[in-house]
Amino acid sequence: MKRSWKVVLLVLAALTFAVLVHMHFIREYFDGRFMLGPNDGMAQMLPFKQHLYEQYTQGNFFYSFSFGLGGGIYSQLAYYFSTSIVYLLTLLVIKLLDIANVIGSPDVVTWAKAILPVSIIRLTAALLLAVGVFRYLRIPLLPAFIGACFYAGSAIYFRHVVYWEFFANAFLWLPLLVLGVEKIIRERKPYWFIAAVAVSVFDNFYFSYISFVFIGIYVIARWFIKLSEDELPIKSQLLYFIPAVLLGFGIGSISFIPSVYAFLNNYRPAFEDPIPFYGNEDNILFTSRTLLLPVLFVFLMSVIGLYKNKLFRLFAMLSILFIFFQGSPRIASIFNGFSAPQYRFEYLSMFVVAGTIAVGITQLYKVKKWHLLAAIGITVLLYSLYLHHDLTLDWADEWAKYVWTGVALALLAFLFYYLKRKAWMLGICLVVVFATYIPLINSHQEKQLSDAGNVDNSTLQLLTSDKYASNEQQELIHDVLTSDDSFTRLEWKTDDSNNTNMVQGFPGISIYSSILNKELLFFYYHDLNIDMKRESVSRYSGFGNRANLYSMLNGKYIMFDKQKAIAAPYGFRPYMESRDYIVYRNDNLLPFARVTANVFQENDLENHSSLEREHAMLDGVVLTDGKSTQEAESLPNLMDKVSVEAAGGTYQDGQLQVEQTEGGLDLQLDEDLPQTGDYYVSFYLKNNDVSAPLYDLSVNEFETDRKSQQSIYRTKIDELTIRVEAADTIRIRLPEGSYTIKNFGLQHEDYQKLDSAAAQAEDIPFTIGRSQVTVDYNNQQEDSYLKIPVPYEKGWQVSVNGEEQELLKADYAFLGVELQSGENHIVFTYRPPYWNLLLVLCIGSLLVSLGWGVFLRKRHMAGEKGEKEA
């Protein structure tokens, strides 16, 4: 009973601490503001949570036709939430509350409101898990709890939750991995480590990599620093670690392999900028957004006598190592998969910092008095040096004063402890430390997140406004889609947010996610060279106002804000409207499933323009392999009938110098060129100033923007193709600066092919189910193919009349299949890559793990029995 009360008190204490360090966001919550970043938080976290909720609660776990143009959500969203254990538990709770009518129908506002309570519970759980590990290391309960508070309540935890909430889940699994390591080293029990590895790799492949780097370092450190005499020899440890890692990976592979495949099947330009080994000037004692060290840690690290203790030495040495890592962009790159430096690994640093604090407190009474006095002096010196060398702060700065006040109070308390070495005095010191740290971490959240990070802009008012998801927008979209009895796509973005369709619940034509299908990205970047009206990696959007693509890829509707200029593509007519918005409908929409015997080869189209490739897709199907049955047409380049003149600057030999606020080039078309239809103008464009910021580009009515050359989000695609309405002059406008602009091409589109294709279109029945598309077609042509506008990716399979057939990549990035003569019952089915094999591997690994556990238990019992008999 006494032990039960201890557990209850410990949980209540952890929950109380979690609430106290969240007080800033609790106050914000009651003021109508959320614990949510205004950029990725609103643009990715909320939309993905809502979309997965809708898909999962409908029993659709693997593929979503509304994830952009379609995508495997189980694998592509595993980086975010699709396999996140915390998210899945939250989803279950919200669904139960929905069933019980406690809440209304869940939407993005529901998920925004859930962030704070989930964060408090997660922090409580992370704190208790850390306490459990520290207790296993024979650290008394109170010091273990104090150390764990600094781990769970660290600055990096709140930064993760606010901006990329799934990052914070790593705080839960790291202590389990450390416990698993210690269980093997001390007790020869591998099941804790197997479970920790399995949970880590299942939950998030990216952070499991980061945590495993740490665990590798921790294990090596333990080989050098033995904490007890009866530890398992290193060679014997390997006999446990290696199979335990393999079995843990085997169990977690059901999530890990599909998510890693999605990561490898993504495309992002390589980061080619030089990465210095050392050079991060983060102020870890005053202002660091990610690794803000508590004064108690700095003080204990300065106490020389503590290093006699092996456990303190272990944690202290690891702390020094990871603090060193904090200053190295090269190390940050390694932790980010050898890509651009990203500082996301500081939760590892805070764990060893917390361990240092927990052990240091228990040993403080043993050290000599002069060691305490020296530590106070060293601490003052370190804070002084960090302040002196920080060019953003000075002694008069309000934040510097605030931090110094906490430091002074804590050190003053330890000075009294130096004078009166009593246990109760040490207790007062710790009370002072907490009394200064809790307000400090709350103020840090306000300064670095709410103010500097604009988190205070994430309000309930914004989430229900026309910049995110107003009732008027959603009602009009609902009316449009309910009037249509087929599966079609609608293009609409609020405030340039590519994930609007997931927020408002409709099949769209845009997506923003760190992991996307590279076939689609190449389709946009290279194959069709589609300008998305915003240059940025990890996204695609719209079809560049190109009518052919809308018609072929199921783009039936476009919604416009009446307050802005409306530039509808060819064939789109007003359909429905509300007070502020109007929807245009595509009168030339082609059927979802199309059949053709005309085959073009990708290789044969390699030197053809984007418009010529569109025409090939209209006339037939473009395949990667096989034999061409058609020769692609070649449209004339009309640039020999165009004169190029500079506007607001000078232009010579491909070099444009814009000398006014805005200028560029005027392409003057000859009078005999058509003034109806559209023109496709292509050119190479690059800003000559490598330090220039993002800049706007307009080509007549078409507006887009281009990234700075220093931006890590550049696509590095400088060959552009822009569609504009026919006019006598095409005006290319850029801000003041120096540019390389050359390789012009100009082709005319009269839409005869599109009109003909729409007039001859054959309506083929199809159904879309859970991760499945079914098409029935009576084929009367030989050597014909069926194609559908569903993106090609590994995991799709196709059967015709019950027999599996070769899945074809059609029209560069979509699904196709060769048809048989007569009736064809075609079923396209998606499962995550290697799904059946992974099911066997997961279940097999679980059974072997259980068997190994039973074997070790029996062997242990037999050993005990032998000892008793002896």
C-alpha cells in the first residue's frame, strides 16, 4: 500500500510539474491562442492529423486519393503521424469522444485544441520514464525526479511540440532504449531492448535513427565506464545486442520499411553548400532556442569532486560531448541524415544533462567545501563569458538581467549550503532552482516561440477565417462536390497553403509534405515543366493554368476569390458562387479512365517541348518501355517572329539588368501570329546575385515567385514554362537586379486536340474504394492500354480478370495496364511496399522474441534451482 501511494504521489508530482512548465501556453489557450506554429504547424501538422483521422476512421489505412493527387499515406506520412503511437492513441480518444457526443465532429480546431493537453500528458509520461531509468541506475527517487524534470521540461521539448509536434515523441522512447541497454549489460535480459527498438522504429524512422546514433555512443561509453563488477563482458553483450536489434527491427519493420522506402522514393535536391565542422554560435546559457542549459547543471559540472563517481562521470562526459556537437554544423548534418544541418537532436543532450543533475545531487554532500566555492566561481565566470561574447545581448538587456537573477539566486542558495552543509539546506537550494527555472522556461517560451516565432498568431480566429477555413468557403465547396456524382478534383488554396484540401476535406490538386512521390515531382519539375506559382521543394500545386493537364488529370473545378484577379484556363466557365467566391467548371474534362492504342515512348519525346508532350498524352499514352505506334508531332518555335526588347533596364547576350524598381523583357509578337488561344513561353532564368532574397516573376497575367539561391528550399529548376493567354506582347517582369535569361521558346496552343479528345471521349465506368480502383471495359481494339490519373508508386498492383498483370507507368507518372480483348475487369490495388513480406517478418520476429524470452527465463530458473540444490 505504501508503495502504491509513492507511485500516486510521483505521478501527481510529474503532472504538476508538467502543468507548471506549460503555464505560458495555458494562459495563451484561454486567450484563444494555440500551442501551434504558424507555418508548418498550421500548414502540415493540423491538416495531416485531420486527414489521417478521416481516412483511418473510415477504415482506409494505406492510400488516400485526396493526399495531393493521391499517395500512400501509411508510408509517406510515417514521418509525421501515420504510425505515431501518441497520435494513434489521441485519435482513439477523440473518436470515442465523438461517438459519445462529448465533442462535435472533429476538425482542425479540435486537433489544435488537443495539442496542449496531449503535450502535458506526454511530458508527464516522458518525465516518469526518465525517472524509471534513473531509479534503475540506483539513483534515489527525489534526485531522479529532479533530473528528469530538466529532461522533460527542456526548451527543445516545447520547440518540438509547437513547430513539429511528432518530434516530441522521441522524448518517450529514448529512456526505454537506455533502460534496454542497461538490462542487457546488468541482467542479461534483452526483451526490454527488443521492445524499445521495435517501438522506436515503428513510431518514427527518422528519430529512431537519431536515437540509435546516441545509443551506439552510450553503449561504447559504457564499455569504458563500468558501473558494477558483475556486468556482462563486451563480447557477451554483443551476443545479446545484435539479435535484439535485429528482432526489434523485425517487429517494427511493418512501419519502418515502408516509411524508409517512401523517404528514398522522395526527391529533394542535394544540399551542396559547404558545411563547416564548427561554427554554430548558439548561446546555450542565455538564449538558445534548442539547448538552454539549466544553471544547476552548469554548477554541478563545475564541481571537481563529483567526477570521482563513475555514474556522474558517464553522464558528464556524454554531456560535454553533446554540447560540443551543438556547436558543429557537420555533426548536425550527420544527425539529419547527412543533409542540411538541422538541430533536432538536443533531446539527447538534455537526457544526459538530466542524468548529470540527478547523480550530482546525490553526491554533492561528499565533496569538499572549497570545491563548492570554486564551482560557484566557475559558474559565474562561464555565464559572464557567454554574455560577453554574445553580440545580441549585453548586461543591460532585460533578458540577460532575467537570466542573471535566476543564476544569482541559485548560486546564493548554494553559497549558504557551502556555509551550512545540511540536507535541509540542499533541499532549499533545489527549491530555489525550481522556483527560478519554471518561470524562466515559461518566459523562454514566450520570448522564443510566441514572440520571435509568431506563435501568438495561431489563434482560433485565424483557423476559422478566410485565410484558413471559413464557413463560406467550405459550404460552397460542399455544394459543388455534392452536385457531382463522380470523383473529381477541385483546386483551391487559402493564403497560399498547399494543404487546404486536407483542412477543408475535398480532393485537391496540391500538397506540401517533406516526403512525396518522386514520380510526381519529376512530372512537375522535368517531364511537363509545370510552374506551381511558387518555387519550393516538398510540394506541388495546380497545373500552371494549363487546360490540357486539368482535363487529363481530373481537374474539374477551380475556386477563385472574387476580390482577386481571375485567370481561368481555357474551357473553364462560371458554375457556382457565394458572396466572396466563385467556382469555375471545366467543360472539357476527360474521363477518369481512358483507353488508347496510340503509344509514345518517353525516350522519343525527350527533345520535345512540354506542350508537345501534353499533345502526346491527349493523343495516346506515353510509356517508358515497349514500342511506339505513333510519332510525336513537332510544333513550330515562334521566336523567329518575336522581337525581344528590354523594359526598365538593358538586355544583351542573355544578361538582363533591371535598373528600375520593376522591369524585364517585352516579347513583341508579329502581327500575323494568332491572337486567340494560349501561348507557352519557355526560358532559362537565374538571379545573378547569390545573396538576393526571394523575388517575384510575372509573365502577363501569370504570377509566380523564385527562391533565393541561398535557400535550402530551392528546386534548382531554372528552365521555366509559362502558359499565358494570347496577346500581342508577352511581358516578363522582375524586380531590380541582374539576371541570366535566355533559351527562349514560344509555341501556340489552339486547343483543337483537347476539343477533339473531349468530343470523342468514351465514358468508362469506374469505382474508387479503400486503396483500390476498379474499372470495367469491353475492349474491341488490339494492343490497347488503359490509363488512370492515379500516381504511380511502388505498392500498386493490377489484375485483369483476376490475373495479375504488369503495372505500367503511363504518361510519365500515372498508372496504366495493357488490356485483353473483350471484357476486362481491371482492379488496381495498393498496399504499402513489401507489405505481405513485412507481415511475416513482424509476426515471426515477435514469436522468436517471445521464444527467446521463455528460453532465457527457463535457463535462469534452472540456474537458480541448481544453486539451491548445490
